[in-house]
Amino acid sequence: MTGIDKKGVSLGSRTIKRIGYGAMQLAGPGVFGPPKDRKAALAVLREAVALGVDHIDTSDFYGPHVTNQIIREALHPYPDNLTIVTKIGARRGADGSWLPAFSAAELGQAIQDNLRNLGLDVLDVVNLRIMSGVHGPTDGSIEEPLTALAELQRRGLVRHVGVSNVTPAQVAEARKIADIVCVQNMYNFVHRNDDSLIDDLGLHRIAYVPFFPLGGFSRIQSSRLSAVAGRLGVTPMQVALAWLLHRAPNILPIPGTLSVAHLRENLAAAEIELSDEAFVALDDIAARA
């Protein structure tokens, strides 16, 4: 566990770098409405691409529409090597609530919204975000909405399909319907329900994209994490990202930020070498959680 594969990971038809950028924080508080500082949002996106980021994760229900419009303003026309991954399956209520939007008509409209606001003719990767449980996967068939998304792919509007907020059984079901290129679930070195799933996906060369890699709205805090970071002379959040990169070669973290300085720290985590001792020490935190 002492090295990171820096060659990149396959995502659809492309090979991308291990750390990408998650655009959720570009929207306002609660991922709703415009950001407080639009210039800062534009600046962090441009700096991310300038520093070599080639994977941006977004959705048109962030805002709604806000993050995609900011991405387009900041980066369009897009670099040839940039992979933009979006997700559908939800809509926002007038009060900012998160509501399922799984009908064929709703999914089709979501694709059109993403295309329009991003300024694209086809979407690189689209994740079907299952909204049965907002804060975690719940059991149940996803055949109907995924079949609708697969039809949109056949129509040439989507290049590759992924799934998000799903159980292992739902992943298995999805793979019978479409060629799944990625799974996006909550995962970090404390919340590790998907350990077995990650390993299985790796065997099939399917990317695993952990959202909330640093704990989400409540950052991970651990004295052991801080101690490892202190010994390495880096920040605890950099160590948390380095742990993910060492955990499995198919993991693609997408930490988000509105700070250029924090962005640089996140990307620098790819250069951190964790010793076996440090990796085990952090691994043990989850066992005790």
C-alpha cells in the first residue's frame, strides 16, 4: 500500500487522472440557488483545468442549473481531454427539497437540460442517481429508469452510463441492462459500506467515484488522522484523500471546493506516500467506528 498508480483510471472511453473536481459546492447554500461569489466559482474551475484536472462531476439539479451554467461560462469550449460527468434522477422543489424524477419523460428532460446548460451535443457520462433514499441506498429494482437512460444512450445523447447511490444488488441489475462504467456512492475511510463492492468493481475495470470523500457537510475528524498528517507534514484532509487513492486503483475521488488554495491541496494528495503502518492505522479507525 506504499504507492499510487499515477497512470490514471479508465472512465468510459477515456483514461483520467485519479483526482477530479466535484462541482456541487459551486451552487449556493444547501446546493440551492447561486453562489455567494460567482467570480470565485469561475476562478476555481479555471484553476482546476489549468492544474490538469480532467474529470469534473456535476448535475443540472445542483442549483438547479447553476453549476452547469457556471461550468459552461468558465470552461466552454472545453479542452479535448476534459470528461464531464453528470447525473439525473432528481429535481429540486421550490423549497430546495430533493425529489425523485425517474419517469422516462423526466429523465429525457434532464438530459436536455444538462446538454443545454453545459453547451454540449452529447454527454460523456451520465449517472442515474437513485433517490429512494436521499442519504443512502435503499433496496428495490432500478430496471425501469435505467432502461429509459439506456434508451437515451442508444439515441446518441449519452456516451456512457453509470449509477449512483445504489446497493450491490442494484449494480448487478444495472450491469444486465447497460454497460456500466462507474458507480458513485458515499465512501471515505470512516464510512466503508462499499468495501466489497469496490473490490468487485475493480475486477471488472469499473470505476468507483466516492462522493463525500472528506465526510461531506461534516468533515472527518480523527486524532489518529491528525497524527498521521502531522508526521507527514500535510493536512488531515490530504491524508484522507491519499488513503482513498491507496485503497483501490479504481477509486476516483472528486473533492469539491470554492478555494483555489484548497483545490491545490486536494490535488497534491496524489503525491503523498502512505506507509503500510499509516494505512493500517487509518484502516483501523473504520473498524472501531
